[in-house]
Amino acid sequence: MEMNWSRWFHCESSFGLLLVPSQPGVFALAEEIVQSVGPQSRRMLAVFEVAEAEDLSRAMSRLFAAGSPWREKMAQVRVYVRYAIAPGIADRRAAATALKNWLSTQREVASQIFEQKPPMVAEQRAPAAAEQKTAIATAAMVDSEPQSTSPK
């Protein structure tokens, strides 16, 4: 299965989601851990959530609702989102499961990396990255063009 992903975009409020289609699909949330400094540099993002939805627009808008577990995080750090439309429920579930499995394996790799480094290195990291040891290993570059991905 091949999925065409949107570009990463900064998600400041539910108004930023007005152009997200009301179609079924998969979306990913990521925290900015390295900012773009110059014209040739890129932001680095750490994916922290992958979810599937019957209606992308509605599900992503709920991220800002009062009971949302991500609302506070989205108010504190720069959060980016990207999505892919997937009309078939089997395709959505397969893609979401594959991405969640990938995210889980990257967390395990990151925890092993951080366990081998001296404690002083971890303490010098930015507060948001230090809170989640998994951030560095689950990082993804922000692309200027949409990408196609094929979850395995």
C-alpha cells in the first residue's frame, strides 16, 4: 500500500486545520526538537503520536478539545502534523499499525542510546527533548514536498 502524505504543517490552533479534508485517513503528530536556522537547514521533528480516523478534520480538531490528552502539550511546544487519506479501513489500520510499531522500535533504540551516554549529556538537552528520551531517535526531517510512503 502506498500513501501520499501531506506536508508537515505547524498546528497552533484548530483554525490551522481548516484545510484538512473530512475524509478517512491516518495522521501523525510531531514535536519540533531542532529549529531551522538558515536557508539550507531543516527543522527536525520527533513523532510522538500516530492515529487513524474516519474523519481527519474532525479527529484532528479534537486535539484542541478540553479533554484531549495532547492539548496541554500543543500549548507548550511547537507541534507539527501531517496526514494521508486512506479510504479503506484495512489500509488505514495497516498503515497506523505499521507506523505505531516503527515508533515503538525507535523508542527502544533511543532508550538504549541514552542509557549508554553520560548523564551530563542528557541534562544539557532542551527541556522538551529531555522529558522524552525517545525524541532524538524518532526524529524526522521536515520536507518541502509531500512524500509517498509504504509502511511495511
